[in-house]
Amino acid sequence: MLWDMGVWETEEAAKTFLEQEMSNVNGIWIEGLTVNDAIPGAAEDESDEMVICSLCGIVYNEADVNTDDYDEDVCIYCEPEYRKSIASL
């Protein structure tokens, strides 16, 4: 397990360490652990969709542009001024 985690470069070096340095340690020896990772890329959002801010004209990542609350696509940098202009109407 120590070799699998990248602590030692070779399996033999890990075994030598266990035999010499940890020979007096009490505990339970177990087999190698496996991780059940059914969908390796599920947590990553790989969409590269970009959105243009209708006020400044700069292309931003979709997460940085508010497309839901307003009639126009407004980036996070233009949003405070846009709110002020709507409130003054």
C-alpha cells in the first residue's frame, strides 16, 4: 500500500522499510485497498461554453455571466452598474 501511494519508488524499497523500520509495530496487516470510482470524470464540468456580456462585449465563462435574472446577458463585473441603472428607471 505504501508503494502504491507513491512514497517509495519501488515495491522492494517499501518492503525493506516495512521489514526494518516497522518490524516492532503491532497492528493488523491488510491487503491492498481499492477505490470504487465508477465514473472518474463525473465531478468535472468539461463544457467550454463561453458567453458574451451584452454590456461590455467581453467573452466570459458561462459561470461568470448572469443569464437568468435579466433580459440581457450581464457579466459579474457589469452587474452592479446594471442593477443601478434598472433601479433608477
